[in-house]
Amino acid sequence: MFLETICIQNGIVYNLQRHVARMQETAAHFGFVVPRLPELETLMPKEFSDERVKCRIIYHAKIDEITFEKYIPKIVKSFKLVEASPNYSFKFSDRTELNSLLSQKGDYDEILIARNGCITDTSFSNVVFRRGNDFFTPDTYVLNGTKRQLLLREGIIREKRITVENMNEFEEIILINAMLPLNPLKGTWGRELIKY
């Protein structure tokens, strides 16, 4: 089974075209026809109409489940650096491998996954590094997220090889995903925040 997480805010579905494209790419790779999405705005409970809502779609050849919940962002102020190569290039609903890595975080809030010394993602987001007014995302990643693709396409962020050794060149790390916009100065940074 596969998972698609879509942001709906004030009744507006964000980046839907890219989410549908990812579902189609997943279906083509695994040899099934992607199911047609219903109009999510009409399915969403009325009490969420003025909220930022996390819409989760579990699917394969048919849609298994659609759920809506008010989005409460995870507070991340510290990272445990974990060297690993998880297989999550498609957005599987089974997150066992990522959750196993996350269990290594100890007293830290989140993990930052490095593959062969190159920074990739956290357990639930892509990352963007800020240096002055420039924003860079690692050219290595676990999952090429829809928000990452959108920001690259719009030229707001650029790809760069970011490694354990050169992370110190940056002033801030910002987490992005379908639910998290690029919010400079609301990220976190500091050498003491990343444990090796």
C-alpha cells in the first residue's frame, strides 16, 4: 500500500497536481492503474474548513482510506545524525524502516539521515539549509518530496551536495514537506543540536 499526504488549508487543496503525478508515477512503477481521487474539499469535515488539515490517502489499485486531521506541527529543535540507506524512494504506507531509524534518536527530537556521509532527509521531511538569503536542499534524499520539487521548480531553493563535513557552512536547517512551508528563521541550527 502507498500513502499520499496532502495539505488542505482554509478549504484549498495545495499542490494537488504534483501529488496526483506522484501517485501516477508510483502506479506505473508497480504496474497498476492509479485510482481517481474524489474532490477532497467536499469530503473534508466542515469543522476543519478554517484549519490547516492533513489529508492522508492510503491506496493501491483502489483507494483504501482517506482521513482528515487538524495539522499540529512537530517541534524539532535537535537532531541525532544517523548513517543509513532506507528504501523509501516511493511513499509507502509502511514506515517500519524509518520508524526503526527514528527509534535511535535518544533524547533528541528527530533524526537527520546521512547516506555515505551525505545529508538526505529526516524521518518525515526533506531539509533545506539556509546560508544568508540562499536556500539549498541536499542533492541526495530519501524521498523526493512534492514540496521539495515545487520549491526547486520555482527556483526558491537549489540542490547542493551537503555532507556531514560541510554542514557548518550553513546558518539554519529548515524542514519541509507537504504540510510544512519554507519558513526561514523558524528553523533550527547550532552545532550542539546535532549529535554524531
